[in-house]
Amino acid sequence: MSLQRHIGFWLGTLAIFLLFLFVFRGVLLPFIAGMAVAYGLDPVADWFERRGLSRLAASLVILVIFIVFLVLLFVLFVPILANQLAGFIERIPSYAQQLQGLATNLLDTRLGQLVRIDPDQLKSSMGQFMTQGASWLTSLLQSIWSGGSALIDVMSLLVVTPVVAFYLLVDWDRMIARIDSWLPRDSLEDVRQIARDVDTAVAGFVRGQGLLCIILGTFYAVALAAIGLNFGLLIGFGAGMLSFIPYVGSTLGFVVSVGVAVVQFWPEWPWVAVVVAIFAIGQFFEGNILQPRLVGRSVGLHPVWLMFGLFAFGVLFGFVGLLIAVPATAAIAVLMRFALARYLTSPIYRGDGIVDDEE
């Protein structure tokens, strides 16, 4: 009965937490964002404390720096990206038509005769494919753009989130100690170990992968803009930010940037080769230098598991779900590893006490 009560307690706690998220998902955004900011900046506050500042003073310094950074970001950088996004949405149909023209010209050469394909039929099929693809991508980006106007609501985050983050940052250590005092005493060490593992996974991935995304996004954006690629800042920054999901950002950025480069530079193919080289260099540094040093091997979040978590929590809880997807996915992964370790040491797996009938 003790085991059943423990399982029932934790399942009930999880059910209440999920119900709370579902019911209040419309108003949780600034509070979840503030909690995420406080969690990310807690090591910085600890660093200031070790150098003599009080927790309140350290939190004030961090809050001021954070607000200044956000203001500069929205004043200097966001308008440029917004203008490029609007222009890119307008140019998608023409880019699709030009790519179709280049492809059909290629098919009219010996390649079409070599593979014995009817050029007219292939042109028609390719035209339909390109039209549908361009229409889908345009509608997707327009929805993001209109959602971006909905992000005017998110502008309230600039007011509410820093306040929430400040109060949580001031009381962070006391909150952790208070929550620890509420834990069931029989499961105290197990819960603490699970919490430490979750913290290691979330901190290693969110902080490490977040810094990796910023570095990659800056490199791609500066490099693509330096060679004069149309919408280079937008494509490069987007590729870097989507690198939060390993391999997804670099792949999408590579495909889009090469497509734009072919339309813009062809037949000057060396410029297309330069775009390919930029992403090859970025992938080399990501895989051999940035990923091992910033994220490491001990995080334990597989890219497929992460993508599933983003989709699942996004569908269930909307934008709030996207914010909690990574820590929740990391926590679930830790809990599954904990349960698996317990199973591998249990009589169910070892077969202790089971007598073979033949004996």
C-alpha cells in the first residue's frame, strides 16, 4: 500500500499541475517567461553575491542590464528583421518561379534526355509543386507575421516579465528551500536527486544550447549579409535560433539560403559555393567546438525526443507550452531514466523469487 500511495500522490500532483496549466494557459505567459528568466539569471545573481553584493542589489543590477538589453534589441535589431521578413514573404512567389525556370532549363539539356523523362510533363508537375510549396510557405510566414502583430500582446511581457523575474530572482533560494521543506520525507533523497538531474539537464541544454544558438545566429547572419545575400540577416539569424533543435536550423537555413543564392547569383556559381561553405564552417564549429564545450554529452536530450516535446506541449498549451516544453521534456526524460533504473534493479526484471517448474 505504501508504494501505491506514493504513486497515487505523485500522479495526483502531476494531474493537478497539468490541469492548472490548461485552465490558466491564457494568462501564464508573462509568469512562465519571468520564471524562465529568473532561472537563467540565478547563477549571475549568485556570482554577484559571491563578490559582496546583497541578493536585492544583485537582482536590481541584473534587472537593469536585462531591461537595457531588451530595449536595445527591440529598437535596433527587431525592426530590421521585421522589414526583411515582410520583404521575404513578398518575394517568395517570384523566387519560386525563378527556381522553376532554372530547373526547367536544366531539364531541357542532356539531363532530361539521359533519364528519359517527358520534359513537358515534368515541367507541369514541377510547376504545381513549386506553386503549392510557395503558397504553403507564404501562408506559414504570413501567419507568423500576423502572429507577430499578436506579439504586440507579448510586448506586455516587457512590463510584466521583468517584474516577475525580479521578485523571483530575489526570493529564488528561499523558494527552493521552502519547496524542499514540503517534500515527503520518505522520498526526500530520491526527489532531491531527480531535481538535481533535471536541473543539470535543463541548465546544460537551455543555457548551453541558447548560447550556441546566439553564436551560430550571429555568425550566419553576419557572414550571409557580408556576401550580399538578400535577406541574409533574417535567414542567418533564423537558422541560428532554430538550431535550438539540433540539425533543424542549419538544414532549413542551408536550403533557404542556397535557394535564394541560386536565384540571386546564378550563373555566378562561386557565390553559391560561398553560401555552402558558410554553412559547412558553421556545422564544423558547432559539432566539434561549440556543442561539446557549451552543451556537452551529459544532457541526455535526444533531438527526436525534443521535437516531440515541442510539438506535444505546443499543441496542448499553445505558446506557454513551447516555453515549458524543454524543461518539461528534460524532466520527463530524467523521470523515465529513474524509473528504468529502478525497474532494472527490481524483482520484475531480475526474476527474484520465481521458481522454475522444471526444477
